[in-house]
Amino acid sequence: MQTVHEESGLEYNRCRWCGTASFRRLLCPVCASGDLKSERSAGLGVVVRSGVVHRYTEAARNESLVRLPEGFVFRCRVVGAAPHRVSVGARVRPVVADGTDAGEVVFELCEPPRDDDWF
């Protein structure tokens, strides 16, 4: 039986011509080939940029750029801590979140911040 984390691994595309990994693209971003094959990522990634946004919602939410070991970076929402507590370098994993927009990718922190951190 699969856990929630295994079920929520990401599907991405890899170009058959140059080997570049991409997420949600119709053409390879490097060579513009349309010959892409689907692969499955374990989904463990690292936050490379993080910000707090207030647009289109009543509450603030986190919006981050996450780099996966397969070689692509994409924008997503990170949950599991207050939006301002998601830091660059934090390890994240994909989750299946209730009430998300269609096609929205949501990650959670592998190690939530400690309560004794003062910043």
C-alpha cells in the first residue's frame, strides 16, 4: 500500500533528444523538441526562494521556488509552517492537499521549524 507521500510524487517530462528535465511543458526548454517522455520523481526537493503573498486570498500564504534533484525548478505553495517561517534551503516533499486549485502543486516541510527559533 502506498503512503500519501508516495502517491503524490511528481510526474515530469524528460526530453528524449537532450535529456533535459522539465515540468508542465509542451516543448523542451533547451532544444524545443516535442519528443518528451514522462518520468516520476520521488518529489523530495529544496526551497531555493520563498516569499509571502497576500493576493487573491484573505490570508497570507507561502509561494516558493523548489528545486528537485531531477534538475527542474518550479513555483509551488509550501505548507506545514507559517508562511514567513519557510526558509531557503528547507527540504520539502509533495502532499495531496484538500481544497487546492486544480493543478496546484503543494509541498510540506520535511522538518517543521522549531518553536524556540526566535526569527
